[in-house]
Amino acid sequence: MNVLESASSNSNAIYPLEMEVNGERRWLWVRAAETLLHTLRDHLGLTGCKPGCENGDCGACTVILKGLPMKSCLMLAVEADGQRITTIEGLKHSPVQEQFVRKQAFQCGYCTSGFIMNGHGLLSAHPDADPETIRLWLESNICRCTSYEEIHGAIMAALAANKEGGPATGSS
């Protein structure tokens, strides 16, 4: 019986968890009902993924799991057992991060890490994405401070750099 199967029987019990986060193998104990978002923040000190809506609407908590963006508030930590996860702290100067700075695609910054993670996933999954695909991917995140033009421009610039032979997706 794996961690997830045994966790479904008692949500208050504590379970061992092993996962790779930002290239580092981590072992910890979590409650069955604990979300991946709070495990990353509270147990591992990785506060780049933000608690926004905590119901999957805003995207501030986005991480990369299995190569794709995942809202960590929607996933139980026990579901991450044996998985490889990348947070904003694990990207280290990705093309999307660099373009967010160049295009000034942020204001307060609360949503920025989620948008960068989503953009990073987009570059990995769709290196030839057209503007409509980018728009559709960006719909899964919310920014309450700025227009989406700068964010869209940052993603477009990162895709252009990729097509011109620049680094495709940075580290993951």
C-alpha cells in the first residue's frame, strides 16, 4: 500500500513523504489532509509559491510537476510522494524570469512566481506556441495589479529567445 492509499483512510494521521524538490531529495512527515502548497511553504521554507485563493483559481501557488504547471493548493502533499517538483526557487534565471524583469511584467509581485512557473511550463510543452495558446495558458492565473500585456509580452519574448537559439527553458 502506498502513502496515498493509506492516507485516504485517516486524514489526521501523519505519513512519511519522499519527493525531489528543485533537484534535492527531501524526506518529511505530513498530515494526510495537508496540501502540497503548505508542505512546500511550512516544512521546506519554499515561500515562492503563494497562498492566494487556495481553491485553484488564482495560480499564485503554481509549481512544475511532471513537466507541467500544477496548482499546489489543489494537490495533497501525499500525492507528491516520489514525484519531482520544481518551484520558483529552483528555476534560477530562467528565460521567462529574465523576460519578466526586462518587460517589467509585475507590480506588487504576489502573482509573479505563479505566472513565471506557468510560462516556464508553457515553454517546455509548447516551444512554438502562438499568441492564442499563450493567452489560453495565461487564463489559469490571475493578476489584480497590472494588465496582462506585459506578462504576455514577457512570455512572447522568452519564446522568441528560444526560437533564436537561446536557452529553451532554463533549469528545471
